[in-house]
Amino acid sequence: MRCESALGYALSTLGVETTRCERQQVDNSFRILHSRLGSPPPRRFDKEGCVRSRAKAPFDQALGKLEGAGGCPPAALVDARALGNTLVADESTSGSLDALNEVIYCDAASGTRIDSAGSASSGGGGYVPSTRHDLRCSRKSSA
């Protein structure tokens, strides 16, 4: 049972941290699109770097420890890696968190795609919310 618990924890942590990076990207895109008069625009957010350092690297490290300890069947580790790679893939991959953004951030009223508004890199399907209310509503949906 230790293996299953450790894999479940690693995958859930990957999902939580990736979602945090996604939300930071959307918040940054919103601030760029709706910047306050006289305020400098926020710096571009590197979502891919965030996902790599805060989500994927710790996930890979956790799987490496489990593999080194020999406490998990190899098939379980292969499956966990595949699921992890799917979660952090771009919006063209079904089941990725980027693909889910198309559903969560679906209001096209702003006319601005998330990835073109405030990210230093591509990724993050969906639209920048057009109002602060829509941003809060979308954030609740992604929690």
C-alpha cells in the first residue's frame, strides 16, 4: 500500500502545483490585459518554467526515489510517469490541464487567448477573463 499512496501523493502534488502555475499565468494575463492607468505592466510569466521547477521536477524526483527503493512494480511507475506527462502536456493533448483550460476559461468576450496575453511561452488554452468577476468565477471552477 505504501507504493500506491506515494504514487497517488506524487500525482496529486503534480496536479496541484501545475494548476497553481496555470492560475498564475491567467492572473498575469488578466493584469496585462486590464492594466491600471499609469501602472507599469507586469512582467511576462514563464508558465513552462514554473511547471518544470514547481511541479514536474519534484514529481520526477519522487518517482526516482520510489524506483530506487524498489518498492513499486515497474508497471506502476511507467503508468504514473505517463499520467504525469499527460497532465503537464499542452492543450493539444486530451486530459492535460492545458486542455481543461479551454473549458474553465471559455468566455471569449475579451477576445484574447491566455497564451498570447501574458506568457513568456506558449500553452494554456482558453481565454483571458473579460472582467474581474469572470476571473473569480473561473478561479473557483479550477480549484
